[in-house]
Amino acid sequence: MENLSRRRALSLGVALGLVGVANPAGALTSTGSTGSAAGAAAGADPAWIWDEATDPLMVSMLENGHVPTINTKWAAWVNNNDPLPDGLPDAFAAHLRQVNRLPSWADRAKLARAADFNRRRDTYLFMLYGLGSGIMSTVIPREAKSVYWSAGGADMQDRAAKTFTFGYDLSQLGAFEPTGQFVVTANKTRVVHAAVRHLLPQSPHWRAVADETIPISAADILVTFHSLGTFVYRKLLDWKIPFPAADQEAFLHSWQVAIHLLGVPDEHIPQTWAAAEKQAAQVLTPILTPSTEGIALAEDLLGLTAQIDLGVTRGFLNEFVRYVLNDEVGDWLGLKRDYASAALVRTAWPAFILFREGLSPVMPNTFYVFDQFVRALAMLFLNKGSSGTTTPITIPTGNRAG
């Protein structure tokens, strides 16, 4: 169970966006008195920053027809210390050699602790990333519209199978070590982001609904981080799950390194959880709202549960989403009410946590309901990963047809 849930813990969330924040001690420039990128950070507004190193490169790769070759060649490039495969375009290979490394401020001890934290808290992380962050992303309008109209939006199960690799590789004990895979995975994801920035503005469907001319800015990535890392951090505290300061710092640091690897400038990244929460209140909470695309994506994601016996009803699933997020989001997404399930979730889940954490000697009658629910969800979202291998990250060459 630990491996399955950890392996899929981030899958549903990252299916809709992969982001985090960076916080090297003393390396990031805080913004104003808040330490937040929402203020007057050094350099340009992150809403107007994309990826000056990768974006022009991917325009060239796409327009010159190199992407199919890249997708074929880099499938064998997996571990952080793997040599680049032969046959990649020279400029593309040179870029990967430059960026495929940890930043100088990365703390390997913290990264190792973060991976151990992921292992120890996989049940909660799976529920929060999957039924919290993943569904929250459908009410982040820019994110929902970009996901829906990109090539992967037409098949969310396939998209999830491809993108869970990011979260799985990030959570492994040796993720950032030479024999780990996350540095490579992050750089592949960065390349995919750059390709989408070039392709999506060519979609008349996306242009008709978007309020930006180029998707996935540094600000957009920071917003998505808050729907993932900051959201999970706060929920673990609210649920009173033991969360020592060293674990909190390590958890933040792993996301810090991740987002640096995705190309977000360090000076725009919150330095502490306090700064991250303040920034989230400024840049995430006020923009949450439903959209046609987001409602469709949420139903696609929740509808995947019909493929396996979860041991619970759809009403229970809807109410768990409402519990993890809130009733306003549930109403926006049209999640039908099941008041009996609502009462069960709101009383039994806290009791489940208390017993699981050894804080109560009384095992709730519903313990196995929740335990089996988590296990079934893990199995469901493994879908195409049943062979024990991750699905390769590939660069798109087009958009959703309509």
C-alpha cells in the first residue's frame, strides 16, 4: 500500500499542473516585508515571465519537426546520471546538459528527509493531492482552460498516466540522487511546458476563452504550487497530523528544488511557509471560480472512479471532495449532495486519523471503509502503470481538436 499510494499520491493533482516553490537558505530574495512573490520582487512581475532559456528552443524544435525524434530518443533517458541519448538535436542536447543538475543551494539532507516524509504520510498526501489539489485545479480558470484545450485534455486518464511520473519520481527516497529520476523528470516537464506555451496560443478554442496570450507563466506556476504544496501543508496542520518543524522545512525544500528545476526564477519564490500562505491568500484564493472547461475536467477526473469498485458511492466521493475543499467549490462543480455520506465523512475521517496516528485507542467502525477507499483509489489511478513502470513523458505537437 505504501508504494502504491505514494506512487499515485500526486497523480491526480499533477495531471492538472506540476509546480512548487523554492527556498534555499539565504539564496532567495524575499519580496517586501512578506517574503512573497506577490510583492515588488526583484526583476519583472512573474505574470510576465515565462522561460527564456527553454521557450525559444522549443519553438525551433517544433517548427523544424524535431519533436518526434526527441520523444523517441529521450525515452531511454531516465536516471539523473544517465548520459543523454545519441541522436538528439545539438541545441536541444546542449540545453539539457546545462540544466540537468541541482541548484547550488539544494540541501541533500533535507531532500532525503522530504522523501522519507512522503513515505510516512503517503495516505494523507494521496487523499489531499488527489481529491483536494486535483479538483481545486479545475476551479483555477487559467489552469483548467489550458489543460482542457491542450492535447492531453481530450483523454484525462492518459494524461494522468503520463504526468503522475512527476509526483512519483519526486517522492522516491533517492529522487535527487544520481541514481534517482526526478531531475530528469523535472527537466522533461519543463520542456513540455515550453512546447505548450508555443502550441496553445495557436488554438482558436483556447484563445476564445483565455485571458492571457501565453500560458504557464511563472505566476501561473506559483498559483498551482499553492493549490498543491501550500494547500497540503495547511490541511495536515488543520487535521492535527503530527508534522514536526523539520518535516515541514524538508517538505517545502523538495518543492523548492522542483520549481527551480521547472525554470521559475528564485527571487519570485516564497522563502517560508508563512510567506507561502500569505501569498496564496493573495494570488490563489481570490481567483478560484468555475469555468465550463473546469467543470468538464472535474467530471472527467471523478468519473474515472466508475472503472473500479471503490467500496463507496459516488455521493460519498462527492462529499469527501466537499470536505477536503469546501461546499462552495462543490456547488460550483455541481457535485450532488449526499447528506448521509457528508455526516459520515465529517465524523469518521477525524476518528480515522486519530486511530491511525495512535492518538486514540478506539478503532472507528468505519476504519476499513476509509482504508479500503484509499487503497482502491491508489489502484484506480495506477491504471496504465500496472506493469510497475511509469508512463513516459512526451512532448505534444498539437492541441485538442475541439
